[in-house]
Amino acid sequence: MKTPKTVKIEEIIALVKSNDQIIVGMAGNEPQAFMANLHHAGDRVKAVTVTNCLPITNADFFIEEKWRHSFFLDSWFHTNVIRKASQHGNIAFVPNCLHYAGKKRLDHITPDLFVTAATPPDKHGFMSLSLSNVYEKEVMKQAKVVVFEINPNFPRTHGDMEVHVSDVDYLVEVDYPAPTLPNIEPNEKDIKIGNLIANQIHDGDTIQLGIGGIPNAVAKALIHKKDLGIHTEMFTSNMVTLIKAGVINGKKKTLHPGKHVCCFALGTQEMYDFIDDNPSVMILPGSYVNDPAVMAHNDNQVSINSTLEIDLTGQCASESIGTQQFSGTGGQSDTAIGAQNAKNGRSFMALYSTAMVRNPETGEKEEVSKIVSTLKPGAAVSLSRNDVDYVVTEYGMVWLRGTNIRERAKLLISIAHPKFRDALRQEAIEAGYLHELF
């Protein structure tokens, strides 16, 4: 049996060489010590590529322009810090649907190094991947060298999270806090949208929720429901609130009844305390949890996602603003399609009717419609119009399933901000979606 070597982080940085392909753990599993120290190899390496997802650490190796020839960053999901650093020219987005992210990346590269956060070994030599198994175990099997930053502050979670020390090459002992994500208090628009969605969720449904004001508003509006279940990409703090209130118990689930299923967790310390050594929370591989065919085994599965912009035919641009990458597809198409394939399943796409956008000519911010006749040039379509079900704004909810283009245009205009509806009708006529007679 292989015994891993316990080393200092400087010794791991010393292993990095030019042209290496490195993959790191996702979100809460990001190896913060490794990320914070990687730039120390910058003077001696060139063209090292790091692949990450939802980064926590504002790491110098990709923030500082001086390292742009030493390191490239490929990301499955952009965040604000990545968007700001993208101007250096060494950052690129990896298009993906979450359940295939690991497999398809591994079809393209073989990682020289995989680094992730984990718990310390127990008395049997098993560590827990703690907060994420979206792609971590997949990558471990292919990486030439595997490194765990073992941290006593991370929750020990159940599902498919156990890794024996004999499967790891190096351990680095660290002591930073598990990264937390505060709850966003819903605003008036969030509450309107949240209530509209919650009214369509029935006792016994299984739900998928994300993060942000709208999902938080949905969660608050579900407080009087009964026997809900969870099969979700991300386990959130609001889910714990609903579990403790007795709203979520998983009793009516047709897949993994009684278990709260996800592939990663990110939230408050209270949530981490709840999932620590809690066998009711199953963190399973993203390739399984987010597989639409798997999700479809949950009768009454409900998927709730948000989008940045939607055109009058139903195309959802949820990850880019024109050609500028803003976030990522994540599990949006996985869960939307999976939910609709389920018996009595439903999928909801939520967005505010408008946004405040800076006019490039005047420099002033102006209000624009997020329901548009055509998407911005270069916008990535995260969810095709073929796969859109319900669409919700603060002005109402429409059901696009099975509708034609003319019907979609009329329905979407009806939930646009009132001051943009006349212009949208005219643009729809010019585009051939509507005719003056209708």
C-alpha cells in the first residue's frame, strides 16, 4: 500500500514545471494554499495551464499581468475576479455542461497535477473530499500526481466522498477556514418572481435550486410546503433552513428517497455544521447527479435557473453578455432538460425584466430590456429554445412548452417591462415573428 508523503506547500510548488497541465478542486474544494503560492514558480516556468471552476482565491498567478506568460488559466465557470483579469490575455473559458465537464476535459488533456482540499484522514486512513465531487474523483484517476490539502476545518461529508490515503501522492497540512458564502436577502423583484415559482411547486416535489436573490426568494416562499425533496447540483444554506423546518424530508422521492442529493456544497458555516458527518446529505459525482437521464428518474423534479437575456424565440443567454464571458453554463441545461424528462417535471427560467447598462457613447447607465428580439451579437446560448419550459419575470410567468414562434413572442412580450412592450412588438413584426393582423 502506497503511503503519501506529507510535505510543505513550497515542495508542491517546486514540482510544477513548464507546460504542466494542472487541475484544481472546485469552489469550496479549491486548494487555497496552492493557489496563493503558485506564482512563486513564475520566474522559472512558462505556459503552465491551470483549469479551475468557481474560484475562491484571488490568486496572483492569474491576477497579476506580470505572470501572463508563465501561467494560463482555463476555467469552467468565470467569476468577477476572472472577468477582471481576462484583459491580460491568458484566461480562457472552457465550454461545458457540468455533468460532462470532467470527462470532456480529460479527453483533451492528461493532468500532470491535481490538487484539492480535503479533510484529514480518519483512523482508517480515509479522507473526505468535503465540499465537492463535481469532477474531483474523475480527475484523480487520470492525474499523474495527486495532492490533498488536508484541513481540520472542513466538514466530513457522505455519499461518494471517501478517498484513502494510499490513492494520494502528497498531503499538505493547512488550517484556513472553509470558504463561506453569505445568503443574499431577496429584493422586491426577487420576492415577486419567487412567489410565482413557488406557487407552481407542489407538496412532494423534488427541487433543484441555485444561489442568489431569486433562488433565496423561492426558498423563503416554500416554507409552507410539505414533503419536498432535493436533487440538486449545489446544496445551499436555504435548503438547510427548509430541512430544519420539516419542509424538506425527501420522503416522496422516487430516486434516493430520504436523501438530500447534490454534487457540491457552498454556503454558511451553519450549513457546513449541518452536513458534517450527516448521512442524509449525499454528495455524489457531478457526472451522475447532473446527468439529465439520472435526474429524470425523480418524479415531479423541478429545476429553477436564471438567465441574463432571452430572445423572443426562447433562446437563453445565461453565461455571456455578447462575446464577454460572464459566468458559465454550469448545470443549467443538465437540470432543465433532466427536469422536463421527469414524470410531471417542470423547468423554470427566471430573470428580471430589465437591467441597468452603461451606454458606451454617453457613459451613463440606462435601463434596457432583458427580453429582446435578438440576443447580443456573439452571445452564448446556454439553454436552447427547444429546451425552455416556464419563463418568469416580476411581471408574470409564461409556459413556452410546445408553443410556436409567434406564440412565444406574444407570451414573452407580455412579461417584459411595460415600457418596452411596444418596441418589442414592432421588432417582432420586423423579424417576421409576428404579423400586424395578430
